[in-house]
Amino acid sequence: MTFAAPWAFGIAVAASIATVLWHLISTQRPERALLPTARFVPAGEAQAISRTVRPTDLLLLALRLLALLLLGAAFAGPRFASSREGMVRVIVADASRAAQSDVGDSVAALWRGGDRVVWFDSSADVAVDSGGRRASRAVKGRLSAGLVRAHQRVPELSQRSDSLELVIVSPLLREEMDAAVVPLAARWVGRVRVVRSHAPAARNAMPQKTVTVEPTPADSASARAGAAVVWWPVVRDAKGPAAHPDAVWAGDATVVGQLTRVAIAHSGHIVARWSDGEPAASEQPVGAGCVRRVSIGVPRAGDTELQPSFVALKQVLEMPCGGVGESATDAQLRGLARDWPRPDVRLGARLHVPPSSTTTLWLLALAAGALLLELFVCRQAGVEP
């Protein structure tokens, strides 16, 4: 057993030593002697204080020492050592639109009993005992969400393991990376390994066609062949009453300015939204390609279309069907993997393992019982508490 706050138990030990020294000071009645007259002796209780080599009131001393040590142990936060495993893996696996079937194959090959699997897409959840597969969702992945959930499992796993290994299984596309990914990986106390799966087949070579009128049968045929047909109507008078300050976002791109909401019926997967959550662009699969409807009107006058934010928005809206982007760059991945644990910390020293609250409550209850019994013994013996 170890203590989270050993200084608290040390205080209890010091108080116990002081209690033993106190019991070495004997306070007793002196021997009775007959006097020829007691006329001038004041009334009162006669006591004699002396030192002794053997503590007095051994039962009271034992109860007081027991209560002090139990209180000290309770406030020190006891922790019982359990059987520990050598190494436990936390597998962060991709379940977003970028994931292919080989992600599940890699997880099944890596997983062992006791490991944890964190599946992430736009959020993350944990599978306690799962070496199987998870169906991917048609949403953009956020690797940082999976890493945050992995860090949340560390206190639990550290109680039964000597080392923790983080394994990231993902194609690692640029859209899945953000500024928090590398710092989160750097904070991991053990080894960090990257198993890079196959990225979705790139469709950048497929034709992309933007039309300003409702798609024709020829456009639909292009979509069925694998093209991304973007229907983006041109607003002739964007300065009219319908134009007002508004904001629209798609992916990581956000545009704020004088915009017009074009009346278009959206269906399928929403790829862009207005500031109030209303759909601004949608994608409908058609054969091997798709038709993307955009209801964002831009004024002809002004430099809105030249702003970097609008250029980024346009790139998102005109990207291949499914929204699959490019692989992460070497600069984004630099510092992600690490073949050794952090040298500046030890697993047990870095991780905070909370003490057992049940054990603490039992110790406090036993200490209270010892104090009540001590009070009862004092009254029976006629000794002041």
C-alpha cells in the first residue's frame, strides 16, 4: 500500500509519539496519611505528578494511537498496488470518410486483450474490448479528438501497466490535422507509433464542372461518370434587399461579408452552412460522381471573390466528390511519432492515480469508532478524556 499524501500519515505518526510521551507522565493520588488534625487543610483533590518508564492506561493509549493512525492513513489517501501488465496499447483508429477497410485490418492485427481502441471521426468514442471493425462515416475526421480521448484513458490504464503505447491508425489526410495534434502526441508518456493506412483513391483527375443554371442531362451524365458537377447560380443583383452582412462556413473556410441566400432546395450531405445553421451547400451522389448545389450569392462589385477566405471556401466547394482531400504534409507530421518514452518523466511519477474513496471512508469510520470507544473507557475508569 502506498499513500498519495505521505506527509499526512507522517503527522499522525508524530502525534502518536507525543501521545505515548504524554502517557509516560503519571497523574495519581498520593498515599493516604493520617494527620493529627485537618483543621487548617484546604478542601480539594490531591494529586501527584510523576514520570514513569511504563505508560499508564494502556487500553486508552492503544485506542488513542489506533484513532490517530487511522485518521492519518485516511487523509494520506491510501492506494493499493495491483497486478500490473507490461505494456498496454491505446489504438487511435480512423472511422471518418478518409478511412478504408485496411484500418480495421490494422486494428485487428494490433489489438490484444486489455488494449483500448479509440475510434474517431468528427468526435471520438472508446471501445473497451474490441479488436474488430467500425463502419466509417461520411464526415471529416479530427485526429485531435481521438488523441484527447486517448489521454483521458491514461489514469485508468496506468494502474495496471508499466508502460503505455499510443498507436495511430489513419491515412492522415490534411483535413484531419490541426494545430493540437502534434502537441497532444508529444504529451504522451510512452512510445508513439503511426500506422499509416491507404488513403481513398484520389479523384483529382476526374473532371470538375461548375454550372450557373440547373444541371442538364449532359451534366448528370458527367456526374455519373465520376465528375463533380457544382451548380452555383449567379446572382444578377446581389446589392438588392436580399444582400446583407452574413457568414458562411465549409470545412476550415469561413467567409464574412455582404452575401445573398439563393433559394435552392438542398438534399444529400450538407457541406456548407450559414451562420444560423441553415444549409448553404449540399452534395448529392450521382453514379460515380456527384452534384453539388451552392446557394451562396456573391456581389459582382467588390473584392469578395479575391479574399483568401473566399478562395479557400471555393476550393472546398469545388473539391472532388466525398470531400476527400490531400495527404498531410511532412511539416504537419513532424514530431508526431516517437520510438521512445519521454525521458523526463516516469510513468508512475507523471500519472495521478486517485486514491480509493471506499478505503478512505472505511478508515474514517474505524477512527470514529475508536474515538467513541475511548470516550466510553474514560467514563468507566473515571478518567478525564
